[in-house]
Amino acid sequence: MNIEISEIALHVLLQGCIYSLVVMGVYLSSRVIQFDDLTTEGSFGFGGAIAAVVILWGGPIWLALVLSLIGGAAAGSLTGILHTKMKMNNLICGLIVTTALFSVCLKLAGANVSLHEKHSLLWIQDNLFIAGAFLLALAGIAYFGIRTLLRSEIGLILKAVGSNPQMAVSLGKSVDGYKIFGLSTANALTALAGSLFVQWNGFFSITGNIGTLVIGLTGLILGEMIKPSFGIGLLLGAIIYQAIFAVVIELELQPLWNNLIKAALIVVLIQLKPKINPLTVAIAR
Amino acid sequence: MLKLKNISKTFNGIEVLKNLSCEVASDDFVMIMGPNGAGKSTLFDVISGKTIPDRGSLFIDGQDLSAVPERKRAKIVGRLFQNTYLGSCSILTIRENLALANLKERRASLTLGVKKFPEEVVEELLKPLHLDKLLNIPMGALSGGQRQIVSFIMATLNPPKILLLDEPTAALDPDSAVQLLSFAKDYSKKYRIPTLLITHDPVVAKHLGNRLWILKNGSIDREYGMEKSSMEPHEFFHPIIYEKLGG
């Protein structure tokens, strides 16, 4: 029993690490540049499809990860270009890119693909701890990378672009360019998570990305309840979400209720969350 | 020096600016008055590049800027808005905002955002305004008057070639308004920056600048020259307001 619990805890932790990348991506798009981005859903699947193709082809893990990052960045840029250059509504842009990526993923990887015939560090259960260390390190690198970005001069401008675009223009900065950059970074992170998710499970499914945005948002809300600005809270939020879901699974409800529970959970959490005043965020920082 | 030649702009069939021409010299402090819809803000939008005119040309210091977009005029035009939230980023602190304003001159990098913070501004400008203790407070938590004066400092951190003040005191209390207007007047004089100020306050219009334009139906309807603009804002503004209030 004890072994089982510790194993579940480890899975919660590592799955949380994977989804923390999504949470950070959602933070970048929805909180920093203040762009509600539905591309998250598509780029998670796209990253997974790229990973499946690379691994089945016999490519190394790093190549799968790098190509997923690039693929996600491209998807985010596309959304950004549709929004800024073709003046389309942000929700529609994300929806379009996600819809288009569905076909691309299907063509690339197929509907359901098992990777188990190939060897990869990430799903050999003997190496669970090595794989765990790898995932933790990756989440840590992403966290410190984004933290550095947000505290840098570029980060200040990204925040200005989100909260006061007129000011960014007055500074002579390209609002369009920074928005595209923000979206491509956010979706690169999400696609990386998708890539890790597929490699961790050893399986790609075309429907595996459904609900990614809800998971990301819920993790973000949980994280902001811990600390209302960019911080380690976002990682914890992603892990707590996985823990909540592990409990749900332990309750042995029929899996068909999963998405309903996810949806209900986010409603409950938003009600529980203290209303965040952006000023207190700035002070907390 | 600013020169506009036959500027016209039409929005949805309505001609907002009609053949507007004017010249502003570097010593000029121009007051602009006019009813709503006269084209005052559109005139500022044209000068700052937010709006590109349908016809006409615009020169600043002899440089033709007619087709240069707003973003590329950032170093040339400093602008302050009526909305005190527009000049700065509310969620960032004063320190971060000033660091941002300092980024006007160069490309942003991955170095720490507040590293190249203009420290000299604290002693020279913020201390006399009692804002030096509030450096780490987000802009959104300041009063409208404080926010507007920091916005002014930000817009003029690197002296622009022309300064546009779009009803900057409309949302401020009399004390803050006087403070901001004195600040603006001193700055404009010290650095010899041609300044244009839109106002609905006849007292300000009469006493603050050396020229007064009345805008009507998209062109300068009348112009008055005020040879001596010897009065300081606190001299004309304060007593009148408080007398009216009986204070």
C-alpha cells in the first residue's frame, strides 16, 4: 500500500512537472501579454505528434524536444500573425490554428500510436527516477528561463504590451512583434509539454490534447492562489491539480465523468480564488 | 520646429481636419482650444503619427515625417494624455516604468530590467516632488496627479523634439494641475521644446502660453499671440479657483 502511494505521488509530481510548462505558457499569454490563447490546445497535441514521429523514426529524445519546441513556437507565431497582421479576434485565431493542427497531427502521427517498440529514457520504468530527475530539471530550467525573461528589459516591455499597448508604442516598440514573440514562447512551452507527455506515456493519441487549456488554466488559478505573480506557485499549482485528479481517479468514478469534473473544478476554484487586484500583484513582486 | 502644410483627414466621410497649416517655433508654448469634435486630438494624432493624414505634409526640424508611423516617431514626439493611466504601465512600479522610459533610445535586451534605471532622476526630479520614497510602488496605486507627473517625466526623460499635452490636467485637482503645468512650462523653457497644450480652461489658455489657437471644424479658426506669458501657473490658477470656491 505504501509503495503504491509513493508511486502515485511520484507520478503526480512528474505529471505536474510536465503540465507546469503548460501553466507557464498560459501565464505568459493570458497574464503577461493578456491574450486569451486557444492555441494551447493545438500546440500541446502538435508537440506530441512531433515527438511520436521523431521517436518512431528512431531519433533521439533531444531532437524530439527541440523539434516540438520549434513546432510550438511556429504555431504560436501563426496565431500572433493572424491576430496582429490580419486583425483577427484572438479567440478565433487560436481556434483556427488548433483546428488546422488537428489535421497536421493526424497526417504526421496518425490517430493512435504506441511508442513502446522503441526505446526512450522516459518510459523505461526501471529508470523512473532518472526520468523523474530529467523532468524536474527541465521544469526548473523552463521556470528560471521564463523568470529571467520576465525580469529583463524585454519582459518589462512584454508586460507593457499587455497592460498598456499605447505606452509600448510611445516607447517606439513594436506591439505586434512583442505579441508574436510572447505567443510563440508560450506555445513553445506548451508543445514541449505535449512532447514530454507523449514520451512519458509512450503513447500518442489524437485526442490526447483535449482539455489541455483547462488543465493549464486550473493550474494557473491554483498557482495564483498561492502567489499572485510569476513564481514557484505556478509549478505547485500544476502539481496540486494532478494531485486533485489522482484523488478523483482513486474514487473510481467512471472515466467518462473526467471532463465534467475538470470543468466543475475550474468553476469552483474561480469562485474560491480571492479577486486579484493587479496592484497587489505588483506589490507582492 | 514643427511645420504642418495643408493637412486633411477624413474619417467615415467626415472631414476632421481641413487643410490645416501651421508653424511652431522652438520657443513656442501653444494653447489649443476648441469645441468637441473640432479636431484637436486628431491634430495630435497626426503629429504623433497615430493617424496618417490623407493629404498634406508634416515636418519636424526640417525632417519630413508625413508617412513615418507612430512607433518610429517615439524619440521625436513626447505625448501626455488626458487619461492618467495611458502614460505609464499601472502594474509596474515607478522604478520599472522609468527604466522602461529609458528604453526608448535603444533595443531591449535580456539584462535585468531595472539595471539601467536612471538614478539621477531620483535626486533631480522625484525628490522635489516627494516621489523618491515611492519608487517601488506600482504606478496604479499613485494618485492621478502623481501618475501624470511621473508620466510627464517618462515622456521627457530623453528630450523629444516636440511635446504634445492632451488635456493633461482634466482629471486632476487644482493643486496637482498647477504642479503639472508649472513643471511642463519650466521644462519647455529650459530645453526649448516647442509645446502644444489642449485645454478647455480659459484661464490656463489665457495665461500659460505665448500663443492661442482656436480650432473649429478641422482648421485653426483664430489665432491670438500673447506676447508676455509672464505669469506662473500658481499665480493665475490657484487664486481664481479658490476664490470661486470661497476658499
